[in-house]
Amino acid sequence: MNNSFSNKNLKNLNSENLDWKEIQTQMKNKLGLEVYESWLKKINFVDEFNNYILLTVPTRFIRDWITSRYLDQILQIIKNHKKGIIRIEFKISDQNSEKDDKERKFTQSSENQENISFIKDSYLQYNRIDPNKRFDNFLTGSSNKLAYEASLKVTENISNYNPLYIYGGVGLGKTHLLNSIGLELKNNNKVMFISAERFMYQFVKSIKSNDMVKFKEYFRNTDILLIDDIQFMNGKEAMQEEFFHTFNALLDKGSQIIVSADRAPNKLPRIQERIKSRFSGGLVVDIQKPDYALRKRIVERKTEELNNFYSDQLKISSEIQDYISTEVTASIRELVGAINRIVSFSRIYKKTPNLAETKVILKDLLNLIENKVTIDLIQTLVCKFFKISKNEMLSSRRSRYLVRPRQTAIYLTKILTSKSLPEIGREFSNRDHTTIIHSVKTIEKLKEKDPEMTDNINKLKNQILYNSKDNEI
Ligand code: ADP
Ligand code: MG
């Protein structure tokens, strides 16, 4: 007994690599056989790095589907085996397959030329510049204008701002900007685009294989060094030492350095003071969360691209576009993710989702606002909008000027809360649930015919969502 126990322990200690079979079994158990068979089975394990793992899936579409729905749970399962893993990276393995050809054409990227088996061995493989992330498809608003302009300046006049340090929260466009700079300059300069994580990995690997000379030479030869997510560089004095010297050598010879991070230089933990002060020595710009106007433009642009691509098979209504722009506020990545989910849904069910379905599809991206929307708030705002009193709304009078607002409030209650029909009936002076259904149907029909009605409903919906958010704080 004792023996087997200690053997087991030993095995665990020694098992450096993830047991992918075991992870698969757990995914099957946790997420269900159907999900597993249709999607997760297609994931293959490639390699494990410092704090992330590399997996492959056959197509871009499957990757998007998996990342949008199951990534968190998969990561959790993996973390239970290996605490240190903080993210998962997917590669597309089946680049030449016939199926999903359309998706591939739509989002063609440099990844297409990458050969997975080289990824560990060649510095060049780290230089992943994505042709889809360009200046011309980076939309700007007050939240990111400065960072955009500074990045553009760097490509026009190298060494004006050196280093350029861009910081901001997750999914706000830092990598997009760094990538755009690389793309713009790579034809006439030696460009190196690398994440801090990979820099560290490469560094450690070079030490182990006695390849430091090559490592140094490689980095010190670049004209443009783009380092993404510097907050992940930590500890390891020797590596910071090397980084500092590389940094200085590059600045001395007039190379341009661009760094991104999730926080300001002085807030970086575990990074030497002298490196931080180097970062602060150039231009430091930040990116803030997008405001409504920018979110709306991003949603519109992305929807337009998709509509063109699917040659009008797919129409994401302006109602849904508004809803996404209002609700998905955390980052641009989530915004883009939200639209991709709507598209996946539409393609699978051969129809675009309505508002209720959209809420389900985007559930985890939304701030679960629905619990915060109260019937009282809806009634108050609808009354204000139509300039009637609440008593009038709740009365049994059937004058036309009261009926529409009443039906509108009932309709909005149905779509913005999870209340049942009888519950809604009770809140509207004990009306019967058939009256509630009738109201909802009437408004739905009117909306189809009457653009002004649609417009009013959208305005009201936004007001309600907006105000319920204020209540939350
Ligand atoms: P970060 O590196 O800050 O986490 P990314 O650069 O990866 O964020 O951006 C997340 C996603 O949002 C990417 O798909 C990117 O192309 C898109 N994106 C970010 N900012 C913009 C923008 N201003 N205009 C268009 N797309 C954007
Ligand atoms: Mg990034």
C-alpha cells in the first residue's frame, strides 16, 4: 500500500508533460460527449511551454467556436493538472483541407505559411506578423487615438519616439498596433516581433544549448524590435541583464524599439528599475476602453465585412448591432468575439439570432445585466418617453395613446428580463397572460412595418440598459 502510494507520487512529480489523454477524458466528462465528439476531439496537443500550451485544431472555424465557448473550461481542466499554465494557444493544422476554405480566405494570415514542426527551432518562427492587423483596419476613437498616432509616427520617422511604450488592458488593440508597425516596416528593415514570453523561452533555451552568441547576434541585428506583453517578463536576473544590454545596444545603434504592456512602466512588478526607467525614457502612451461610438463603429465595420463576405446570406440586424455595442463593453477583443459568435450561430442554424438568442450566445460576455433590469425601471422610462403617468399605464383604460406605451413596456419587459408571462401580467395590474402575449406579438409586428417604432424601441432599450447599469454602481 505504502509502496504504491509513493510510486504514484513519484510518477506525478516526474511527469513533466501534460497527460493529454487524461485531459481529453476530463473534457468529455465535464463538457459532455456531444460537445466533445463534435468539437473537442479535434484538438491535438503539440507542446508545452513555460506558462502556456500549444494545441492544434483543424480549422479556423473550429478554433473560433472552441475558444468562444469552451476555452475557459478547458483551461481550468488543464490548470488542475498544471497550475503554471495560464493560457492556451491554438494553431490551425489543416491548412490545405478543402473544407472551410471560405473561412480561410476570409481571414488569411501569415499563420498559413507556418510550419508547426519548426516552431521551436527557428527564431524566424517567432516573427509572426499577421497581415490582417493593419493600420488601415484599426479604427480610432478618443480611447486609442494617441497610441495609434504615435505608432504611425514611428513608421514615418524612425527614432522620433524611442522606445515607444504602449500600455492598456487586455484586448484593447496593443498587439494590433505593434503588428501594424511591423507590417509597415518589414520590407525595408529587419523587424523582430516577439512576445516577452517567447523572448524568455528563447533565452533559456539558448543558454541550455550553449547558443548565447547566436541569440545575442540575432537580437542585436534587428532594426525594429517589437516586444509584446512585457509584463510577462519576470525574474531571472541573468535574462534581465541580457535584455537590458540588448536594449541599450539597439538604442545606441539607432534601432527602434516598441514595447507593449498591460500597465505603466513604473507599475511593472519584478522588472529591474533601470529597465523601467529606460521604458519611461521614450514616449509612453496608453489605450483606454472603447467608448460607445467606437464600439458601434467596430461592430458596424466588422458586420459589413462579414456581410460582404457571405454575400448577403447573413444580415445581423441593426437591433442586434446596437445591442452588442451597448452591452459588450469590456474590450475590443470581446466585441469582435461577440460578432464571430453570432456568425457561427447563423451559419449553423441557418438564420441570424434574435435578441433573446443573442443574449444566450453572448451570455458570458455580458455583465448579466438582465437581473438588474427591473419592471419598475422599464415602466418608469417608458412612461417618461411617451409622456404619460404610471397610473395611466397601469390603468385599464384602452385609449390609443395609452395602449401603445403599455404594450411597449410589456414587450420590453419580455425581452429584457427573464420574467414569465404570468409574472409580467401581475406587474401590469394583473393582466392575463394572453394579453401579455398579444402585446408582445403586436409590437413585434409593428416593428417589422414601422421604422419609427423600431427606432423608439431601440432608444428605450438602450436607455433601460444604460440606467440599469448606473443602478449597479
Ligand atoms: P491586446 O493586444 O491589447 O490584448 P489585440 O491587439 O489582440 O489586443 O486586439 C484584440 C482584437 O481586437 C484583435 O482582433 C484586434 O484586431 C481587434 N482590435 C483591437 N483594437 C482594434 C481597433 N481599434 N480597430 C479594429 N480592431 C481592433
Ligand atoms: Mg496582445
